[in-house]
Amino acid sequence: MDALGDANPLFSATGDDDRVTIFRHPDMHGVFDDVFTLDWPDGVTAGNNMGPGLFISTAALMAAEIPSPTDAHNSPHGTPWGGPSADLTVVTSGGEACTP
């Protein structure tokens, strides 16, 4: 993402923590309104993004079979023009290992 320069959604991050955090929100606005949010680091936007698709239900997480995430799009929660949007694509190889 560094190669994107100003187009990098984290370009304006301030402070020592420039990580994006993903949260699961079951029933966010009502029954079966299961979404995930991306919480942006300080300096990027005052809010977070919300979207369906990446959300994996608690039942699927507890099942014996490994759940299959899907591609997902999300946009800023509340104010659609208040921050960056993100498209997440499921990949099967490549990239770097995730760290907690």
C-alpha cells in the first residue's frame, strides 16, 4: 500500500498505530443485520466502515467445517463520503502472514 502514495487510505494516519481493525457486529441495526466494520487509525477518518459479506456467523465459527469467507465491500458508516471505502478479496495464497 505504500506504493499508492496519497491514494493509500492510511496515508494520513497519525500516531504510532496505523493498523486497521476488523470487528464483527451481529444484529447491528436489527435481527439478521450482520455486518463487519473496519475501524480506521487516527487521522484517516473520524468513523469506521460497515459492510456485509465478510461477516461469518457465530454458528459457522463453531461448526466442524471451516467457514468460507466471501469477497466484501464496505463504505463509511453513517456518512458515505466521510472516509475511504474498501474492497476485500478472498485469496488462497500469497501475501504475508497476519499478525494479531
